[in-house]
Amino acid sequence: VFTADVVPQAPEDPLFGLMAAYHRDSSNLKVDLGIGAYRDDQAKPWILPVIKKADERVRNDPNFNHEYLPIAGLSEYCLAAQRLVLGTESPAIKENRVCTFQTISGTGAVHLGALFLSKFHPNQSHTKVYVSNPTWVNHHQIFGNVGWPIAIYPYFSTESKGLDIDGFLGTLKTAPEGSIILLHACAHNPTGVDPTQEQWKQIAAVIIERRHFPFFDTAYQGFASGDLARDGWAIRYFVELGLELCIAQSFAKNFGLYGQRVGAFHFVSAPGAEATGTNRRIFSQLAILQRSEISNPPAYGARIANVVLNDPELFAQWEDDLRTMSGRISDMRKGLRKRLEARGTPGKWNHITDQIGMFSFTGLTEPQVQILREKWHIYMIKNGRISLAGLNSRNLDYVAEAFDDAIR
Ligand code: PMP
């Protein structure tokens, strides 16, 4: 029998504990480097100016209402999300090979994909999902929840604080044929380390050779480099090669629509005469899964995103806003590196600016992280990951001084 007594206490989420400790700290020097959302130079959440405009337009639309969306979501939004991730000229779009469902942000998209693969994979118990070491911790939970055995591929080199490409390729080569390979499209979380285009080509070649199935997670398109096409390059390249793959897309970071839960899941099938029929089959099954999981996706945030994605003027303004965010993050990277090098802080600091996106694996050790927290009121995860969004022009000097002290 089931009773509440059989439910054990779960371990505390490390980020949750960190945030609670940060909020309890009454020091006015405290710095939050654990934060997973963009902050402006005043350390405040930032509503993108383009989102304010689009929101007004949605609200003032005389036809606005709170009806349900279709099961697959807002259709113009889904088509715009496809064009954004794959490029307007994508052969996959032209050949009707992309099946898209609006999802509960990126998390929901990863889940829908994991669930879909678990339902239709002919041999789930003997197939593993390979994730990078390390990866966004939720990947383990989401795939695990729907029965996927998980394996890891080497990714971060503690020595260079860059990509361990040899380890990565080596594991792809020895993984059983037909494994599922989870890839971060850009701005890898938590390391900030991305493959170069040359390295992506090597990765794709092994994936083709070993007939692995690529599953892209894209949560930072445009937020990483400020350039939507550049951040979408790897996915577009894989699609150009004719690979069958799926994509979990989040608009949380790049639109700053975190709590609105705006995302999409795309299944891109291989080129071929049967493409339209394949797409119809995939759609029919995803519709059943979506119906049983969420019935239909949340409407408001998707309507806002839809306005921006489909209005050329607002789209151009969005690109400006993306450059504002990625530019500030990049300035913080440069500022931190410059200050540490100026102090002669032991170690090399080029990785701070080589890495990209919201996060950086600093190389700080657990005891150093502890010193930063106890002596300096600076909060970050034990693995030494910092969120660059927590830095600003007022705390950069202080943070650099504290890092220097903790490292010495
Ligand atoms: N994937 C990765 C790698 C992420 O970093 C995030 C955001 N933390 C997500 C997916 C999804 O987040 P959300 O559900 O808020 O879109």
C-alpha cells in the first residue's frame, strides 16, 4: 500500500541552498554569482525593451483573449521558432521535415523529446543517452525520469579549462552504435566552453560514422555571441549534413521571458521522398504525448515572442537587445580577467574570456569557494562555476580582490 510514510526526504537542491544562504546574508557587500538569469549593471532583472513593446501590443490587441492554444501551440510562433533555430533558408523547412511543438520552455522541450524517444526507441534499455561531463544537472533528471540509462562523455579539461576534444571524440567513437548524444548548441552550461566550428565538424563526422542520434539543447541562441546565426551554427551544420535529430529550444534567456515558459521542441527528420508522411506520423504521436502531459502550452509568453519573431522592425530591435546583454557579459569577462592579471593572481586567466555565455568554470576549488562565501560574502556553486550576470561595474574590483585572496 502507498502511504506518505514511504516517501523519503530528498536531498536539498544545491542551488536552492545557495540562494537561501545568499538571502540570509545581511552584508551589503554580498555578491550572487550563482544566479541563473541575466542582471543589468544595477544587479536588477532586465525586461528587454523589445519585450515591453511586444507585450503592449499583445495586451492591446482587440482580439486578445485567454482561450486555449491548440495542442501543438501557436502555429505562427512554431514556424518562426523553426526559422530562428534552423535559418530561414533551411533545406529541412523547405522540404517539410521539421515537426514543431510549443513547450514549457526548454525544460519542457527536453522532457517532450526524452519522452518521445523513450516511447518509440526500439531498444531503450540497451541504449544510453550520453551527456557531457559536466552538464546542466536537470539533463540527468529529465532523461532519468523517463527511463533512459545515462552515460557521460568527457568535455571539460581541468588542465586547459577548455574543451577536452580528444576525450569527447574518443567516447563518441567507442559508444555503442546508435547512442543518443545530448549536445549544447552554444554557451555550454555550466562550463561556458563551446567546440569551435572545426571541432563541431569532427563531432558530426563521428556521429555519422557511429550512427548516433544527436539531441541538441539550445537555451542561449543570440545570448552567447549576440549573433543569432553564429550561435545556431552547429545545429544548422548538422541539418545540412542531412542528419536526423531533435532540438529543445528555450526562449527564457534570449527574450528574458524566464517565468513565461516559452520554448519549442523540433524533430527534424532525414531528407527523403517520404518526408511529409514521416512528419505527419511524428506529429500525430507528439500530439498524443503533449495532450497527456500538458494538454496545451501556455499562451501569453508565446504570443509576446511571436510578435517579436514575426515583425521585422521588432526583430531588429531584439537583435540590439541581445547585443546589449551579450556585450555586458563579455565586458564583465574582460574586466574580471584584466583585474586578476593585473594583480598577478596565481594561474592563467585566459579561459575567463575564452569561455562564452552566462557561465564560466573558473577553476576555483571547493575550499576557495568556501573562503569566498565565508570571508567575502560571495556566493557560487561548489564546482567553481560563476554566473557572469552577477558581476557589474560596482562589484568587479571587489570580486577580483576576493578571488585573489582566496587563491593565494
Ligand atoms: N538547457 C540548458 C543547458 C539550460 O541552461 C537551461 C536553462 N537553465 C535550460 C535548458 C532550460 O531552461 P528553461 O526551462 O527555463 O527554458
